[in-house]
Amino acid sequence: MNIPDPLQKMTPLQMLSSVGGVLFIGFFLIVFGGRSVSQEKSSNMWEISFVEPEKLESLDFSVYQRGKKQTFTYEIFCGRKVVFQGEIAVDFDKKIFVNIEEEKNFSECDSDLRTVEVKNSSGEKRSIYRSVDDRIN
């Protein structure tokens, strides 16, 4: 059985237009794919989370920075009272872990609510919460 070769049936003009189409698509992907990565790097995307969400007694948290390098300030609250504060710098596409020693900071706390509040250099704020009533003994 003789299988025809599609390239043998193409005229030079058809081959040139096919190659041009492939080159155009490649150029398009390179230009706009690179632009997407550079926009992500310059964007202001970040998130915070507890390091061990299942460990209700722990207030250790992480900051994941998806955009350009930034400095973050954080405050740990017992009710409405600030009991601990600090500052961290996080590079592009990095996650920084912050260890909070609860025993030292909450010994005189009269509230069940613990709040971790983080602000970026633009003043944008994110918060996560824990209640000591939810602890499992």
C-alpha cells in the first residue's frame, strides 16, 4: 500500500504560508507568555496562612509573596490588644514562616480571640483568626 506524503503535494507557496503561520504562533506565544510572567512579577499578589492549621494552639503563620519583593509588618492581637509585632521582607515567589511563641505574649490575655494581621508596604491588610475556645485538650 502506498501512502501519499502530504509535503510532496504542497506547492512552495503553501509550504511558505504554513511555516509562516507556525513562526507567527511561536512569536505570539513568546511575546505574550513573557508579558504574563512579567505582569505577575510586578503585581501585588500575596497571601497569609497558618503554618499548621490543624494545631489550634499555634499562631505560627506564613506569608507567600507572588509579586515583587515587599516588606510586610505584622501584629498579633489578643482581643483588641497588640501583644506582638514585627517586620519581614519577602522576595518574589517566596514563602516566609514566622514563629510566634504564645506563652511569652499571651500570659495576661483576657480574650479568647487571637488575630494575626499582616500589612504590605502599600497598606493592604490581611487577617487570620484563632479562638482558644476551639482548642482540643
